[in-house]
Amino acid sequence: VDFARTVHDALPWEFKAQQRRVVVGLGETSLAFYRAKNHTDRPIIGVSVYHMIPPEAGLYFNKIQCFCFDEQLLNPNEEVDLP
């Protein structure tokens, strides 16, 4: 699994994968992290979305938990690790 990221121009956050790639075998569970930082002096809520390329690959993944399921509130200059 390769990890990528994009941040909308209107969101003044830094957002990056903590690992570039994870090798996961069939039936295995894996954990991955992203780091997010709010570069402003005010709290901001962000929402992540994920997608698979090619889309057919999604048939082989079962997301158990993801920060992308919920809004993320980052306080001014806060930096967090998101599993």
C-alpha cells in the first residue's frame, strides 16, 4: 500500500504520511499514521477523504478505523499523529 496526500489550498495545514509504503499480506491487519499540523492561530476543523487507485483494489481492503471517518479539530499550531 502506497500512501499519498493532498491538502486543499484553503486549508492551512501540513499533512503527510508517516510512512511511504506498508506491505500487508492477505488477511493481515496493519496500522498507518499521518501527521497533521495547523499553521494558524485559530482552531480549524478538517475532514480527510481516501480513495484507492485503481478503484478495483478497494475490494481487497476492509477499513476498520480511520481518522477519515470523523472531522478533525486542530487547535492553533497543534500537531497530531492520526492513525
